Amino acid sequence: MASARKAVSAVERFASLFKHKTGNVIGMIHVAALPGTPCSDNDVHKIVDEACKEAVIYKDLGVDGLIVENMHDVPYLMADSVGPETTAVMTAVCLEVKRLFKPNPVGIQILAGANRHAMAVAKAAGLEFIRAEGFVFSHVADEGLMSACAGDLMRYRHSIGADNVLVFADVKKKHSAHAITADVDIVETAKAAQFFLADGVIVTGAATGQAASTQEMKAVLQNVQMPVLVGSGVTPENYDQYRYAHAVIVGSSLKEGGHWANRLDAGRLQHFMGRVREIRKKHVDATMII
């Protein structure tokens, strides 16, 4: 199994999940606050139901993939303090979201930096990928100091038989200070993630909803042989600038009022995907896998 995996490139693994060579759209499901967190009403059935309603809307309007994330669990805990209730409820949510969204790919992120927890959920729920914080190099996040996890995470993935779950790693991620790695630019960080066996890297802006640098995106694309995703600030107006990335992860611009914490707005999503289809039609040779 391991040798077969090494023979297949990261781009080929990505292509087996996503039908477009570039510009795939991955929608965000920001799960309602989970049990035990300050903003939660502890109603698991309601949490699952709300996530499922969004999954159906996303599928009906043609989104290519989804990420399920516990972003309402503010203030976030560091990975070592994330409890079993979070893993359990996220598994319940993801099982239902995957059932409704199949055969399209679904991933998961568990904040903050709870990448082993996310990998366990992905294994249990049959998900295709996780989004991992702090994969290489340490940084200071708003939750505290976050250290690199690649060695531990990739060994854990193999130990539970989850080698088919792709790891998309944030590089120089949002909501973080990178002063301690100021002498290591985003290209070198992405190269390190590739060397440590990530299946793709994610380029973001400084915060949720803030646009990523197109210059950084292009520089990373030119210097790694793996999928490059854009993880914040994508809108109908700027999607064309990011279509060279293998995928864009979109949340805030699809929500009511353009704010991540609000409900998914079907009208905004329909407008976004209409713009995506226009651009894909114009550049069909560049964006479709033949």
C-alpha cells in the first residue's frame, strides 16, 4: 500500500477526487457550536440537521467539494485540550454530510490544530481529506504557540490505515504571527510541507475573509509539485485571479451579509457558481481534466 502511494503524485491523487484541473470550488460548512463550548445549546440533532441542509444546497448548486469545520467553537482550544465530545459530534456531522454530498469529496478541519482528531473523524466518516494547521514550522496563533505536527500526524495517519486521506496543509496561515519564521518565506515553507509528505498546501490572507496574495499563490505554484489551494477571501469578483490554483476554499462570501458566522445564502452561492461557470467556459481547455 505504501509503495503504491509513493508511485502516485500528489497532483494525480488530487485529480482522482476533483474533476477540474484548476479552480475547483470547496464550500465551507461552519458547524454550529459543539457541546461543551461557550456558545453551544448542546443540541446535537439540531447541529447535524443544520449542517445537512447546507450540504444539500451546496450539492444542488454545483460546488465541487466541502470542508466541515467547527469554527463556532470560540474560544478555541489547542489540540491537546480538545475533548472526545468534539471528535464524536464532528463524526456524527460528517457521516451525514458525506452521505448527502457523495460522490463528491468532503474534508474536515478541527480547530485549533487538532489534526489527529480530524484524521480520526475522516477515517471513521469516509472523508477524502483534512485541512491541517501547523504542519511545518512553529508559529504563534491567536490560541497560543502552535508547533509543527507533520511527523506525528503522518505516522498517525498510517497507523490507523488512513493513507488515502489527503492532508492539505496551511502555510503561513491566517490569524497567526510568523515573526519567529520571518527568515523563511512562504515558498520555502511550502517546499518544506512537500518534503514532509503533505498532499497539498493552502495559501491564505491575514484573516478569515481577507484575500490571499496572488503573487504568493503564483510563486508557490511555480515552486512545488503538488496541489495549491487558496483558503480565504475568494469572491465572485476575484475568482478569476485565483482560478490557477487547484482549488479555492470559500466561506464568508457565500454567507448572509458576507460574514462567516451567518447562514449560507443560496442566492449568493448561486451567483458565485454562475460566475465560476462563466470563467470555466471561457477557459475550458485550461481548467478541465482531459
